[in-house]
Amino acid sequence: MQWFLYGISLVWIAVGSWIILYTSVHRNAMKSMTRGADRKIIALLPAVIGVLLLISASVSHHAWFLRVIGILAVIKGGIIFLNPKNLYDDLTKWYLESVSDQTYRFFGIIAIILGTVILSWIL
């Protein structure tokens, strides 16, 4: 499962860079992706990535960190799927309409750091 860790770390680095460089394009892309999609289908993505992180954690030098991220991703998928008190709708509205460009760039920096950390811990 080392290939998955390489892939997810490179995807996080690429997406983080894209968010930093093209903030308004990212916001518009996220709006178009979330408006037409079913919430229950969207919930599968973090849940599957979380399970794959849990499975591939043993390959890393710091497996506990990947297990924590994997558990958080599975929980995120469950929250999106169950949508208690319209939490998903409120967070999506906040992320797409209220967040400033600096906050988007901060999330991009976090994604780049997370991808780099995972990539360095595989090697």
C-alpha cells in the first residue's frame, strides 16, 4: 500500500498548490461540484480514503499519525453521510460563501505540509 501513500501525498501537494495559486478558480470548482452532487455519494470519498490510510499506515515510519488522519477521515465521511442538524449544509455554505481568500490559502498550506510530511515519512 506504499503506492497509495505516494499517490495521496502527491495529490495533497498538487491540490494545496492549486488552492494557493488559483483561489477563486478553486472556489468556483468546489461550488459546481457540490451543487449537483448527492451528499451521500460525496461521503464515500473521505470514508474510502480514511480506510485506505488506515490500511497503508503500517508502511510509514509514523503509523500513528496516518491512523489518526484515517480515523478522522472516516468520521468525516460518517458525518457527511448522516448530516446531523444540517451540519454538512451549513459547513458547505460557510466554506463556499463566507471564507476569505486567506483562509483558502491557509488550507492550501496545510495540504502542502500534510502531503510533504507523509511523503517524507514513506521514504
